Amino acid sequence: MLKNKWSYLGLIALLLTFATILSCSDEAVKQPVAIAQQEEEPVFRAPDTSTIPHDEYGDMVRYGRELIVNTAYYLGPEGVKGHYLNNKMNCGSCHLDAGTRPFGLNYLSSHARYPQYRSRENRILTLAERINNCIERPHHGRPMPLDSKEMVAMVTYMKWLSQDVPTGKRVKGDDGIELEYPDKAADPEKGRLVYEQHCKSCHGADGQGQYNADSSTYTYPPLWGEYSYEDGSSMHRVLKAARFIKANMPHKLASWNKPVLTDEEAINVAAFINDDRIHQRPHMRNARGYENFKKKPIDYDTPPFADTFSSYQHKFGPYKPIIEYHKKNGLPVIFLH
């Protein structure tokens, strides 16, 4: 009888031990997953256009979006609302999906972050002034009146996009995608091969893009030449362009989470497109070249510089020594602006 009692108690203890082991094992499996889920920040998504209100505010939001998508029609050289652009590209040529695509130079947090300090002008800029920056540089145009209906509409649309973004904050996907920088300079000739394979079919062998059916704007914008972006614009910088290209090109094939090009290919093709020794483009007319040169993006190639590197290296790299120098000497490492 005693023997059976102790056997019974031993069986209970054994079962409890197994239960504890299984519980701990289950927790050990679950815990890393839970941590990973907590650490993974989702890409921010724009609000659905169906939620735009049907009132005066909503009308301005819709008009602002229309201006972003069809900028050349309204504001281009033959614009029905004014002649502010000097080419027929649209804002949406670079700010994809009406400025809503993740890692596609979107406007998702723009209104939440302006007014902000800009090192190019070395002062605080309003969002309307920043929009005029784009009209002057990528579009080689002249600024719109800050109080015009069209400017107010664009700002209103961007405000609507930023409605869920905390003031002064960024959201995941509103910046360029991260790249691993090679230990060597970008190679424009290798970039030419990438362009031939992945870009020429849309942007043309001569880089002049493709007009739409009535030639009022571009289906695919020019990447160099008289009607492309200025040499002082952001897309003229190799790393800025490469981060955009990696996340979005080739068109309809690549996305930020399923890229087609490698980091090195994106950097090389950006170098080919923006190599002034090969391709000409409009020269910077009104924009200044970073009055606060200590806060100049590392891939902006016009001196003066706060470091010891040449214009060539700022343009084509290698970029790691520049980054290391800036960190060592207390200088900011800037990719934006």
C-alpha cells in the first residue's frame, strides 16, 4: 500500500515537471517572436482618398492632389492656371502615387515637420516656400505666389496626408531606403549597363523620357537634357537618387520591400544619370548652394566643404570615409534635403 502511494505521488511529480518544461519551452519559443513583433515598425500608409470630406476643406484637398498629379497641365509652360514650370514634368514624376508611396519621396510627414530649418537657405522655411524650391529647381521654374489658390491647395493636401503624424515627427517610409555603401567609388560606366537593361525602355536611350498621347506631360520623365531637373536639385545627388531608384525602379517591377537592383547597381546607375561629364541639364538658376556648408548633404558636390574630401568624392564616393570623418569630427552625416 505504501509503495503504491509513493508511486502515485512520483507520477504526479513527474507530470508536473513535464508541464513546467513544456510551459517554459513554449514561452521560450513565443518570447522572441513577441519581441520581434514589437520591434518591427510598420510602414506608414496614407489615408484613403474616400475619406476626404465633402466640404470646402475637402474640395481644396482634392484640388491639391490634382495639382500634384497633373502639375504640368495646370502650372507648366502652357498651364491653364499659370506658367510657373519650365518643363512638363509633374510633381508626381518624383513624388510617386500623388506623394503617398512608401520610400517614393512621399509627403506623408511633410506638413507635420514644417516650418523647419533648411541648411541650403540657412533659415527656417515654411512648407509653401519648400514647394517653391521644387518648382524652381527640378522644374527650373519661377516661384508661385505663396497666397495663391494653387499653393494653398497643395499645402492643404499635404496637411490632409499628415493628419495622423505627430507634429515634428517622421514616420517609417517617408525617407529614402537604406543602402549599404561600397568601399569604392560609384562607376558610371557600370551604371550605363544597368540603364541599358532596366531604364532605357521607359526613359529612352537618350534619357529624354516619353510624352503622353497629347505631349502635355510625360508618362516617363526625362532624366537629363534641357527639360529635366536642374543640377542643383536633390535628385542630381547620387545617393539621393540611388535610394529612390532602389526602392522604386524599374517602374512597376520594383518596390521598397522587393527591389530589383542591388545597392551597388542603384548607386552606379544614379552616378551614370547624374554624371555631368556625360549628360547636360539645366543649370541652377535661383537656388543657393547651402549657405550653412557644415550641414550640407555628404553627396552634394559643390564646395565649400566642412571636410577634406574632393568634389569628385562627394559626388561619386567612396562615401564611407566621408561618413567616418564627419562622425569623428562632430559633423552631421546628412542624406536628406
